[in-house]
Amino acid sequence: MDDYQTKSSTSSGSSIWDRAISSWFLHIHQPLDIVRWFMPSWFTVTMGTGMLSSCIGRIPYDIGAVRIVGIVLFFINIALLSVFSTILLVQPLVNRNIWTYMRLHPRRMLHYGAIPMTLGTVVIGLGTYGFYDTSDAILYVGWTLWWVSVIFASLCSMLVMYIAVSRHTGSIESVTGAWLLLVSPLGMSATAGACIAQYLPASKAFVTLVVSYGLLGAGAPLTYCIVVLYLHRLTVHKMPPHDAILTAFLPLSPVASIGGSAISLGRAAPLVLARMEEGMMAALGSLDAAMLNAGTLTALLVWGSCIFWVAHAIFAVIYQRRTNKIPFNISWWALIFPLGVFATLTAEIADLLDLWFFQVCFLALVALLFLLWLFNIVRTLVGVWTGSIFGISELED
């Protein structure tokens, strides 16, 4: 009897392993194909993980276990970012036609915007968990990462946007919320700049503050231009297709970033300007109250706008779910970052105004984000195990 059970369990384990191997080679011809057809959309995993980590670090209660979870997620984010970046750098050596492919499929290039947003979450996470206070070396590593994110964000909003519009021949029907991935990094980099400016020496902090305001000024009008275009697409052609319906959450990210960066910069400005030496720049200290008030007002107005986009995205998903099954793919990670930016905006307002309503909303959003992250990571790991998440056969076609 025991021998029969042992053979049965061994046979069951072998069967599971055999099915996994069969499924893997059904979707992937050889392991090197993962590198050959690696898409920038994988960076949505890192930006979602990093944003969740930052949100957990902002929870206003001193709960050791919760903080440990946030720190663990922070280092998971760095590990994934390192792996994905290495694959992206090695990819041209394995697939020399990758840039030609990306130019011919500009919609896939939109996801390059996830890279500077991930870097922004790292810069913010280093400040949230107090790493800047431990070493000047870490501080300047964070500042270097911030400058890299600024450069990437600028390239996404200008160069990638140019390539996309110059080679994209689709109609208004093909416009989705994914187009906002090109401008979202501007607001994210501005928010990260407000975070790290508070730790830098006065002159460097002032430069960081000015550049961050410039990023906010560049990102805000571009965001609303694309939002208007997206709304026009919705009114003419209804909802996006079921396999892209989760992009309905993406407008929430740049819109919330406008309010989040405005209030973050408004709160950082008095701290930075107070350290300036006497002279022309010191005269700007009289603007610190105006910057804070303008940032607070902008944040409150944008928060109301975010409610509309949250409701719209929920209704859109319900509408498509009634008629079509929404397949799990890498785009599901687009749920986490926009809601995380909204949660961060809510936390900033709660900290500044000390209103329990915003504190409750923030905690509820963080709980929802954590549940979504658990769901996504489990389904993603299953997809990696079976090979179905990579979608390599579709890319080769």
C-alpha cells in the first residue's frame, strides 16, 4: 500500500513537471528567446512593486512588520530592476533587429516610460526608508538615479513620442491610456526631485527644485492634451478592447502625478529656500508660502479629478467583463502604479491637512494595492512557469 502511494505521488509529481515542460516549450522555442523578445512592458512590474513599497512606507503607524514588508518589496524592486535592465542592455547582442521591430511597432515603445518611473520609485524609496540619512554615498547615488530618470523621462516625452507619432498610422480608435506612459515619467521625476532635494546641500537642492518644477510644467499640459484625445476616442469608439481595457486606469497616473508633484514641491520649497545664502536666490524665500498654497490647492483640485478616472476605469472594466473575459497578461500590472500614485497624493493631502477622511482613503488604497500585487505576482509566476506570460509566439509573428 505504501509502495502504491509512493509511486502514485511520484507519478503525480512527474506529471505536473512534464505538463509544465510541455507548456514551456509550447510557448518558448528556446530559453534565449526570453532575452531576444524581452519587452519594456515588463518594467510595469517594477514600477508597481516600487510604488507599493513607497506607499507602505508612508503608513502613519509604527508597525514593525508592515515596515519590514515595505523594505522587502523595496529590495525586490531593485533586484527586478537590475535583472530587467541587464536583459535590456544585452538584448541588442542577441536580437540585432529589435530596434527595427520597435520602430515598426511604436505602441510597444510606449512602455519605455515605465523605466524612469521605476527609477523614481527607487529615489523616493531611499528617502522613505531613511537610507539618505545613513550615508552621503547613498544620497549621491540617489541623486544620480534621479538625473538618469530625468533624462529618460525627457527622452520618452520627446524622442519616443516623435517616433510613435511619425511612424504610427493608426486611427483615433487605436489610442489607449498607454499613450500617457510617455508623459507620466515627467510628473514622477518631479515628485522624486522634491523628495531628494530636502536631503541635498543648498545649491544642489535648489537646482533639483528648479528642474522638478520644469518637469511639472512640461508634463501637466501634455497630460491634459493626451487625456482630451483619449476622451474623444472614448466618445467616438466606446471602450478599448477587452485585452486592453485595464489601460483605462492609466490616465489616473499622470493626472494624480500633477497633484502629487505640486504638493510635494510646495512642501519641499520652504525647506530648500530657507537654506539659501543671501542674494538673489535668497529673495525667492518670500515665495515659499505661495508655492505651498499653490501646491495644496492644485492637489485638492486634482484629487477630485482622480475620483472621476477611478470611477471611469471601474465602470469600463465592469462593462467589458459582462461581455468578454479579460485574459491575464503583463498589462494587469498597469493597475497598481496608477492607484499607487493616487494613494500617494491622498497621503500628501492627509499629512498636510490632517483630515481623517484622506487618511482612511489612503489606508484603504494601500490595502487594495497589496491585494492586487499579491494577485498579480502569483499569476505572473504561474505564467513564467508555463511560459504563457511571455507571448513570444505572438511577437515572432
